[in-house]
Amino acid sequence: MSRFAACFEDLPDPRGRNARHPLTSILFIAVAVIVCGAESCTDMADFGVAKKKWLKTIVPLPYGIPSHDTFSTVFRHLDPDAFDAAFRRLTASFAQGLEGVVAIDGKAVRGAYRRAAKATPLHFVNVWAAGPGLVIGQKLAPGRNEVQGALDALALLALEGSIVTADALHCRPDTARAILAAGGDYALALKANQPGLLAQALARIEDAGHVESIQIAAETAHDRTETRRASVVAAGDINFPGLQAIGCVETTSRHTNGHLTSHVRYFLLSTTMSPSALIEVVRTHWQIENKLHWVLDVHFHEDAARNRKDNGPQNIAFLRKIALNLLRSHPDKASIRRKIKKAGWDDEFLTSLIAHMR
């Protein structure tokens, strides 16, 4: 609890001076309940009552368990920027220096819309560190502007030793400059939304003629067999911040019905790498979908969450990511689903999850 309290002790309490329940106790209960698979402020209050004996051994509860209205008030009015800073301090207790792929991608929280605005749910930009398997950043995309959300997230991160990956929406000079300013390198997908750059990349690959390429052995999954071939060509003279090379990855898929499909993807690279390294970087990017977004929706029911007032959706989203980081970093080899169930059933296991923060 001391590490948890140290990360959140400077977080401004949005309540008045007459607040009875310590803010760190409220936050601790909220994290613990989401680790156990609950979702709402009502769940937080019910969990507190059910686990009161266990909670009293860890956090101060001078006035008993907070009500669901207290939880709701705190998360609706808590400053999300200050909570983000505390979240990053807590994340630092898990990840001791980042290396490898850091993926950036947007995600809509489809249930978090105001009445009569179902077509415009809240949109977050998430940052995933593939090496430690942790979420290291979250920013609201203002006005569903994912590019600005990514720029805001990058401005807060230190990315030395990392390769930042993102889809074609972020293949922009301002995003590239933000990544370089944070100390990282980039591998940005290049598509037709940047026609000038794409034309230059295609011309450079064609002019290069025979270049080193590598073919990865065929792999079978999802009713298809895929083979990948990659090549990397120098492109330091193309006018794009920090650009050093163009990467090309061709994927050929043979489906069980014998149908053959092929597609080619291009990438702007701020560092020269081998073709095999490019394939690994490109494939690792998709962990943000498989190990973060899918898990948030399936195990934490984020898409169905109806927190929608004030700062509630942002702050509850931070709680889900704190809970996921705790579950992922714990050495138990069980799946996320099993860990969530074990935490709800076994106080000793729940204690070990919380205590695992270094």
C-alpha cells in the first residue's frame, strides 16, 4: 500500500474540506474491485461492504466504506490530467525502462456517449509497451481527433530505446517530430492518405532494384497459412522528419479453400533495420489490439460501460488500465480471465496482486 499511496498522494482531492473518506482509500478500493471484475461505482460500494474485513487490514477506513455516491463524485470530478500523471508514476513501478515496440492506437468507448449522441462516443488514444506488456499512456482524443490525442500522449512520455508504431492516420511530420523529441524511433504505416510520400517510397523501392529481403516461413492460424517477405531500402533524402529508410512487407495468405490473397504494406522508418526485424516490429504492433483493446472489451466490458458524466469515463478508463497492468505483471501464469476470478475468490491472491507493485 505504501507504493500505491506514494503514487497518488499528490493527487488533488476534488471534494471539499469536509470529506470523510481518505482519497487513497477510495482509489485503492476502486482498483481492487476492477481487478476482481466489477465495473460500476455501485460495485465499488458493494465490494467494500463484502470485503470490509480485508480492506481494514490495508487502508484506513475511519468512517467505514464509502457509498456509491462518494465513488461517483470522486471519479466524476477528479482531474484526469492529474490522474494521468499519477497513473504514469504507478506504471513506472512496473516497467523499469522501455525497450522495443511501443504501439499507439485509438479506441472508442462505445457506451460512453451522452443522450442523443450515440454516434459520437468518447475516443481514447492508448499507448502500449509490448516488451513488458503494459499500458503506459492514455489520452482523450479531443473532439474525436485521434491525431491530437496521440500528440498529447507522446508529449508526456520518455521513449529512449523504443520504436513507436502507429497506423497510417499518424504518418505525419508532426507525429514523427513528437516521437523523435521523446527520444524514440518510429515505424509508421504509409498508405494512400499520404499520396506524395507513397509515390516517393514506391519510386525509391523501384530504383533500388535488387535489395536484401527475407522470407519468413509459412505459419498457419485462423484457417489460413501466411508467408511474409520484407525488404528495407535507404531513403534519408526524402523530406520527412528523421526518415532513414522505407520498409516493405508483403503478406501472402492461402486459405483452406485454396484461395490465395496477397497485400503489400509500406512503412517509414527513422532507423535502418534488417528485413527480419521489420517483420517483427510490424507484427508486434498488433498486440495493442489483441492484448489491450480486446482484453478491455471482453474481460473489463469497456465497450459496454455507461460511465458518461463529467470526467468519469476518463478516470474509470484509467482504473481499468491500472487493473490490467497489475494482472499482467503478476508472475502467476494463469490467463487474465482466471486471474480476475481468482482475485475475486481469494483474498490472499488479491493481496499478492496489489503487493506486486515494486
